[in-house]
Amino acid sequence: MNDLFVMLGLEAGAGALSGFALGYGLKKIARILFTALSILVVLFMLPLLWLMNVGVVTVNVPKLLTVLEQNVSWIATGLSSALGQWSLLGGSALGASFGIGLALGLKQG
């Protein structure tokens, strides 16, 4: 009986530690990527807006919105299938502690 608690504690501790490390790292990487992506978008959009203002470039806004909607739905479908596979871990101590550790790591990072 004592071995059961030790194994359960090790499993929960390993899940929480790995979840925290992953969440902390993901938040740091996401912050860097978001900053770099924001700078690139601004550097692309400013000349494009100037060219639109001058009349050199015209943008088909309905077509642009259609393409954006398709891409967002594709990303949402991919994320939902990935999260559905992760939910298989939810019933074990490893999965529960991993989720708690991930949430704490994302908050702390």
C-alpha cells in the first residue's frame, strides 16, 4: 500500500514538474515569437498601406476576409483534434498534475 502512494506521488510530481517547465518555456517562446511577428507585420503593412493610399495597390477585402476565415477554421480544427488527443491523459494522476503544472507555468512565465 505504501508503494502505491510513493508511485502515485512520483507520477504526480513528474507530471507537475514537466507541465510547469513546458508552460514556462512555451510562454517565453510565445512572447518572443509574438513580438517578432508583430514587428514583421508592421514592416509589411506600412508600405502596403502607403501604396493603397497612393492608388498603386487595391485590396479585395471580401476575398481577404474569406481567406482569413478559412485559415482560422483550419487552425481551430487542428487545435481541437490535438487537445482531444491530450484529453486521454486527463484521467490519470500524471495528466491532472501535468495540466495543473502547465497552467502554473503559463501563469508564472
